[in-house]
Amino acid sequence: MSLAPYMPIVGLLALGAVFSLISVTIAPFVGPRRLNRAKLDPYECGIEPTPQPIGGGRFPVKFYLTAMLFIIFDIEIVFLYPWAVSFEALGLFGFVEMVLFITTVFIAYAYVWRRGGLDWE
Amino acid sequence: MTQADGLADFGHDPWWLILAKVLAVFVFLLLMTIFAIWYERRVVGRMQVRPGPNRNGPFGLLQSLADGLKLIFKEEIIPRTADRVVYFLAPVISGVCAFTAFAVIPFGPTVSIFGHRSPLQLADLPVAVLVVLACSSIGVYGIVLAGWASGSTYPLLGALRSSAQMISYEVAMGLSIVAVFMTAGTMSTSEIVAAQADAQRLVLFGQEITIPGWYAVLLIPSFLIYFISAVGETNRAPFDLPEAESELVGGFHTEYSSMKFMMFYLAEYINMITISGLCVTLFLGGWHAPWPLTLWSGANSGWLPLVWFTAKLLLLLFVFVWLRGTLPRLRYDQFMRLGWKVLLPVNLAWIVMLAGIKVIQRESLDGSVRTTIIAGVAVVLLLVVTLWPAAKEPEPMLGMPDPAGRIGGADGFPLPPLDLQVPPSPRAMPTPVPATAADTGSDGAEDSTGEEA
């Protein structure tokens, strides 16, 4: 199979990249530069900024859990797409298989829900 | 496979045509962004009973162009705490992903361009919809890295919220289009549009009715879930939690200024246009003319479908603006609950139901197999009901105050009386209290007793 159908996508990507890079790069040369210490401080509602390491130190573990759940369901979606496309060809067998698969994932989902993994306070 | 016939038109363009099409899509996106910003401000203005921008150009149409030019000549401030390389790369990632995603959206049928027959679509692949999903996924990196690299509190919180929101709603969005793939039997955008071209005939209660082949009609639940998650995916009101001004200042781009800020702004609007374009393609019949116009046979040929596509796109953009003008912002926990506890299970149930209906419709099953299927569905339903997580009792927000009127023990904070009654103002004119009010025990009765005391 040739890569010809992908060429226009690469072309649009390249054009977008050139546009983004140029506009981001020229900004400091076009605009004025009147910097002072207060301007260079990170913004924090006008008070002295809280000292913190790059990346802001710690963040709630909830976000990490959400990311893990996302991976589980994204994988489910990855399995669902090819099944959906060839749904006609697979027939009854494909349907039963997919119901079993969705049920399995649903058990994990119900477990996470019961343990409070989907609650935000 | 059908790929060979359906996608035969693609991949034969000479290089100059590819270049022209790439440029055309790029210019279309930029113009649409400039227009969409004006359109949004104007429509929201009208909804809030004010004129909106109306100074620059006719009807204020050049307002966003003027804003863009002004942003170029603004001072760029990079905070001292920033990680400079990542800080520089983040807006570029956002911009590139936003532009690339639009490559697979079909604008119209095959036309003749300078004697060369070519479809009005930049590219199509057997997995074209995945390109859009992939680009929007990678776009999350731009936001996360922007928040991380700023070295500041608000951007970091905004970026975390934004990424959690986008990945949560991407699950809902990804599941909602499974039904489309199932019905169309393909993931290529041009073939999905072609599959919606013909009217569908349904036999309902012994009567044959004809309905348009648009998947928005055939697969209403999918369409609704797709649109709700599209609003969440593009961080638009009422789901604009990453940019909740009242909580997080500007969200992930608080520390960005000048052109870097403009890239994020541009990316947000292009993402909105792309998501709307995908919605038109998957659910609203793509570039095909809407119903009354289809009676005219020339409506779906030549360059005219560009108009239908753009009109549908603008209609969807109007709905985006309408939502912003109407609905208040959700709280974060409500928002995540909607995504994970409502949209996700409804989606899965809908997919299974649709697949079951299709299987039963298609296969000429004998009695025993049909009984087995129904029994299986019953077992699954029973399993779902038994495993269904019980609704938790809402915990009381505050403990009961102790006799001293404090919450949380002796170290707690004093609680103001919650049943406070405003004493009557001494300057108020003594209002005559009707005699009947004292008997009914209404507000009037309490007021009168207060005055006596």
C-alpha cells in the first residue's frame, strides 16, 4: 500500500507547524520589551508568588486515577472500533463476544464506582 | 473490501493540487476562526441585549482581525520560573494538532479542478475518523505542558483540570461514534457521508415510513452524547472549567501573552470548528443538501455542497454560542459525574442495544437461538442491576453545633445563628397586621410577635 493518501495530511501538518513556529518565534522581536521584576514573577493575584518547584510540586492523586481509568476505557474503545466496522461480517458470534467483553469491563467499572473512584469532592 | 472502490479517488492528486488544497484548507480554517470569534461575540452580545463589536469594518466583521494584529505587537512576558523550552513548544503543539485534524473532513463531492477530477477533501483514509481523535488527543499535551512549564499555580491547576476533562469526555465521544461505524460499516469520512445520502425506509407498526438517512435522526442517542462530549472536549461553556475565570484566572494560559496566547486561542477555535465539522460529517449528512433542497437534483453536485457544509457548520457553531449564552458553568464534581456516571453507561447500553436489534433484524434466527439471546440479555441486565452502585447518602456539609454554638469541638469556629430573623427596622412604618394572619402562622404572624417582644 502506498503512502500517497497520507501526503496531504503531512502537508497540512507541515504548513500548520511552519505557521505556528513563525508566529511564536517572531513575537519577542516585534513587540516592545519593557520588562521589570514584577512582570517576570508568576502571576498570583498580586501577592508574592508561592515558591514552588517546576511543575508545581504535588497535585491531587485523583487526576492520576482519572488517567488510569481513561486508559482502561480507551482500550475498550480500541477493541470496539474494528468490531463496529466489521459488525456485518461477524454476525451473531461477534455480537455475543462483544457483549461478554463489555460485561467484563462493566464489572470493573462497577467496582471502581463502588469504591468511590468516580467521586469528586 | 469496500475501501478499494470508496477511496479510489484519493491519493492521485498531482503535487500542485495537493499544495493548493492544503493552502485552501488552511485559509478556510483561519478565515473561519476570525469569523467565528466575531460571530460568537456578536451572537452573545445580542443574547445579552447589547450590540456586540460593531466598529471595525461592516458590522464589526474586522474586529477579530484587528485584535489579532494588536496581539502580534504586544509585549511578550515569559515568567522567570518557566521552563523555557517546553513553554515555547506548548503553543506550537496545540496549534499544529488543531490544524492537522481538519485534513480528513469532507467539504464536497468530486469536482473538476483545472481539468483534474478530484474530491473536495484533502485526504481520506480507511481510518480517517481516528486521525481527528488522535490529533485532539495529542492536543491535550499542549495544554498539560503549557500549565506545567509556566511554573505557576493557576496554570498548573487549570492544565490538570483541562486534561482530566478532555480525557474523560474523549471516552464518551469515542464511544458515541461506535454506533456510526456500526451502521455505516466504515471509518472513512467520505464513505460515512455517502452512507447517509439515501433516505432510510423503516417498517414501523406495519407502515413503511421514509426518514432522512442522517445519523442524527437514526442514532439520536449517539448524536446527543457526541454533542455533549464535544462541548466538554473543546472546553466550551458550560463546561469551560479549565478557564473558570472566577476560580483559576485564565487557566492553563494565564502566563502566556502575545502570539503564544494567540496560538492557544486560535487552537481552541479551530478545535471547535473541527469538532463541529466532524459532527456534520458523522451525523448531519456531511455536505449533502438538507431535505427540501434535495428535491432539486443539482443540489448535491459541483461546488454547491461547500455552501451546505459551511451552513451546517455555522449552525452548529451557533449552538455552541447559544449554550454559552444560556447555561451557567457546572461545578467540577457535577461535570465529572456527568461524564463518567451518566454518559459512559448510557453509551455502552445503547451500543449493546443497537447491536442486539441489528443482529435480531438481520439473522433469520430460529426460536431456540432467539430465546438464548433474550435470556442472555436478561442475565446481563440482572448483573447490571445487582452490581449497580447504590446512591450514596449525601454527607452533611457541617456537623451539628455543640451547645456552645461552635462546630468541630472547642477549637472549632463559631456558628452564626442560621435561623436569624431580621428585626424590624425602627424607621419602618408600623404596618397594620391583618387579624387573620396571626392565626395562620405565616411570616406575618412571626413579624407581629417580634414587634410585640
